[in-house]
Amino acid sequence: MTEAAGATRRTPGTPCWVSLMVHSLGTTEDFYAELFGWEYAPGPAQLGPYVRALLDGHEVAGMGEMPPDRQLPVAWTTYLATDDADATAEAIRACGGTVAVGPLDAGAAGRVAICSDPAGAIFGIWQAEGHMGAGTAGGPGTPMWNELITQETLTVGKFYETVFGHDGEAADEPDLDRLTLHLHGRPVASVHGVGRALPHERGAHWMTFFEVADPDAAVARVVELGGRVLDAPHDAPLGRLALVADPEGAVFSLVRRGASAS
């Protein structure tokens, strides 16, 4: 479902990385190590306490620790690739979005900014230099898909199409408000309008889907490790899905890739 990973520069607009900022980095490392089999390596010093999660030696995600005086929501953040973070930041502002942090340099790894779209969903942009993003695509323990959960797709879809050049394809079902975002004919992400079902406490947000071999077993493991189940495993077009939260409240999806997913 995602662009092939490896040590290559991603097409601008492609989700290329996910990261999580938490209050207790060590405890969170333990949770995901037990759930996904991740190991860890230090990240750029400029980002403070920060590690990169590794699976079979390949980088798959980042995690950092907030300063003690910062009481921000804990959530996974999706990063979209760009060849010019400064120009993309200007385009985001011009199209009604917000640039909250940056763009700033992350050492030799690249250039980063934290932004939000007009509906308030937070995402990052990443201009790769030494660090191209996730080093593997597909397989249990890796992020396999990213979806924007928002109230409606019409306005926000136009934002991503204008800023990143996405081509949005609406779902065939008349009662389903979903866009699949394409780049050069390839699906790279999706936007799901859920109307009044949008969680009030979270608002619009990007969701990371992590692949697992068995969502039912993974959900049981989440509970054993101190997390919560928000939506029990069920079958969907993407595959068998479950919605869970880690012990600090970061929400993510577990998915076993369906036979029709590619």
C-alpha cells in the first residue's frame, strides 16, 4: 500500500515516516518492543531524547520524549515527503494550513516542519538528506498505510491536492465519504470523512496503520501490555482491522493486509 522503501528519496507528497512524542520514552519503547519486536538506535541529538525504531535492522518509526513542562496530546504523526520544506511550508500557509514548528534542520538527517491542515489535523513534512524515511515497506511491525480522519473530504482534500499534487479519487459507494490520494497513478494515502462521528476529544487527525500477522492476537497483547482496545478486530476492505491505544493514549490501527490490498 505504500511506496517501496529503501535508501531512496520519496516522491513529494508520499508518507515517508511516522513518529511519536511521549512523556515516558523508556516505558513506551518497552511497549512497542514487546508488541512489534522493535529495537532502538539513537536519533538526531537536535531532537532531544529521541530514538529510531528498528525492525530487522531497518528504521521503521521514530519516538521522542516531550520536555517535562509540555503537556501535549500523545499521538502518532505522519510525515509527508518534500524536496523543499521551506517552499512546502509557504504553500501550506497559503492554502489555509498552519506551520507550528520549523522548518528546521535535524542535523544531517534532513529538514523538518510540523504543520496542520485547515481542519486542524497535524502532520509533518520531511525534506530528506541523510535520512530518507522508513527503511522497509510491508511486513508485521511496519507502518503500511496512513489515513486522514476528518469531518468531510471536499475542502481538506483540495488542500492536499494543491499543496502536494495528490490526485484524489472518490470512493464508489455513495454513502462513503472517502478519497484515495494518488501520486503518478499510485495510491499513497486516504482521506476519510466521518461527519459527526469525528472524535470530539481528538478532532481531525492522521491515523497510522501498522501491519500485524494476527490482529486478534495483537489486540490481546496490547491489553496485556497496558494499552486499550477502542474498536475490536473486524473485517474491512483494507484487511482485518482493530483500533487500539498505547498506555499513554496514542491511537493507532492494527491491520492484517487483505487479499485485495496491494
